[in-house]
Amino acid sequence: MLAVSSTPFVLWERLQESASSLIMASSGYAGGNFMKSKKVTILDVAQLANVTKSTVSRVVNDSPLVNDKTKQRVWKAIEELGYTPNRTARSLALGKTNVIGFVVSEQQISDVVSNPFFPTVLKGITTVANREGYNILLLSLSGQDIKSYREIIQRHTVDGFLILGGPSNPKLGSDLDKLKVPYVFIGKHDPAAEHSYVSTDNEEGGYIAGKHLIELGHSEIRFMVGEVKGSLLSHNIERIAGFKRAFDEAGMTFAEHLVVKVPTDIESGYHFMKSYLAKDRPSGLILSNEVTSMTCLNLLIDEGIAVPEEMSIVSFGDAQFFRNTRPSLTTVSQSVEWLGKTAMELLLQRISGEVSYPSPIVRKPEIVLRGSTKKMR
């Protein structure tokens, strides 16, 4: 189940409606009316089994202090009455909340809300969370301030954190280690440090994108990278390094102007790219995310620039997302849902103590060839 944090944390209005529907569905809400039924309490079970409430609690928590005969009588009463133990109370007794904090930095809010990457990675997370009986609390925190994390931990609000992308504070992983809280980054963070993260190999992704266009005979290639508040996210910095490696390997000169920073919102990105392509017309483009790719594709259609006859395009993102575009886009697949699933599974292993050491999991990307790239004549 997805829940949304209350103040002082920043929320997304677009997500509140879907989150509310999920919460209501899990609470027995149907057609605008809550289903009415008498709630069976622990006292009802105790009376039927002729034991105390504390004995029922011990049985539910599998305490060795209760003999087998009494346990059987209590479980029989629980089954007859259809009693559901209070998971919250039990979690508190065990020192657990069964809640995971899913953190997106304030810096990335506008980019994340409009990007198909977010709901896809969230789907992967919630698939595992629902299976394992965990809820997801969506948090928007400043990567600069460890105090926000410390406050959440002190309140016993969550059992651990999933942190999307590379936060602006490179010390965040080390700070969380000092607080002794389980966490996993989604997207490689601070390559020089030892932290738990799940990522695709972004450097390799930039390399295979550049190599593909170079092998098709393109020499005038630009890598259009979405920027967030004037800066590049860590995964794009790694992709640029791979892009440069492809040039170096081919014996081609790499220059800074080959990387073009593009606003991530649709309207600003559209006007920026229109102005840029009016002055500089490369034969090949690499686009860093779904929003930038769709914005560029729409612009090229509006301007009458044929893809791939006049310009070849390679995009980063979810390969399935680009399957039905016209033309369908050649994609460096990011296995986005896999990122969410794997990160959640790794975090639960860290919470349980099954994995106590830093555990980077990196998946090699693959390029899915479709109709947006073509060999130069």
C-alpha cells in the first residue's frame, strides 16, 4: 500500500488522489460506503477461549510462555471469530513499523512527477511491498539535511529508506550509516564510497548509445541531457563519461559542446530544443529520459524533420514505453521496474539482518534497436 507523508514534508498533489484510493481500498471502502461489520476484539477471543487478553497476545506473538493446549484453544477461538490481530501493535512490540520511507529529493520533484520513470519504479517497489506486508511512505526530503532523516528515525516512523537517485549531499550514505538505519539507493550514488545501491551501469549505457551511432557512420552527435535546477543528476554524469569513451575508442575528438543541457519540463524543453536545432543540426541525437525524448520527437514532427532519414535518435528509458511511438525509438533499456523490485528486496534483506554489508547490485543495460536510427549514406 502507498501512503503519503504529512507535513512538514513536501507532498505531490498528483499522487494524493491515487494514494487515497489505495488507502480506502485497503480499509474496506466500496462505492463510497464503508462496509459495516462488528469488529472482533482481543477481548472477544479471550472470553471465548477463557483466558486473559495478555495470553491471547502471547499466543499471537508465538510466546514460549504459553503451553500447547492453551495455544490450540486460543487459535480455535481466533478462527471461529475471524479475529485479525492488530499488526500495528504487534509491529510496535517487535520494534518494527512495516513501513518503508521512499525518498525523492526536493531537487528532483518536478522532474520525477512528470517522468514515466517514477510510476514504473514505484510499481516495482510496491509489488514487493504488498507481497511482504509492507507499506510505502512517500517522502520529499532535502539531501543536504540529515536532520530530517534523524527525526523520522527517532519517531520510529519507518524501518528503512529507499532513496531515489543521487542526492545533492554526497555524505548522505555515510551519515545514514552513523544512524545505523538500513537504506538502499536506487541509482548509483557516490562511486568512491561503499553503499548499498541498485542501478543499471550508466557509464556502459552512455557508451553503447554513442557506439551505436558511431558505427552507423554518424560523427555529428549530440547528447541532450535533462538538467534539474541547473545541475546534472549522477546517472547522467556517468552516461556522459560512457559517451566520451565511445568517441575516444573510435579515435574521434570529444568536446564539451557535444553535451547539451536541456530543461526537463515539456514546454521549456520544447522551446529550448527548437532554438538549438535551428542553429545546430546534428545527424544523431542521444536523449537522456522519456520526457526529453517525447518532447524532441514531437518537435521534429512539427518541424518536418524526418526520423531516422534526416536525424537518428537513441533514447534512455523503459523500452516498453517507446515501443509504440512513431517511429518506435531505439532505446538503451533501463529495466526500471526491476530497479524498484530489486531495491526493495535488498532493503528487506538489510532490515532482517540477512545482508549487513554494503551490497551494490549493478545490471548491464542493453540497446533495443528499433526504427529511429539508420546508417548514414
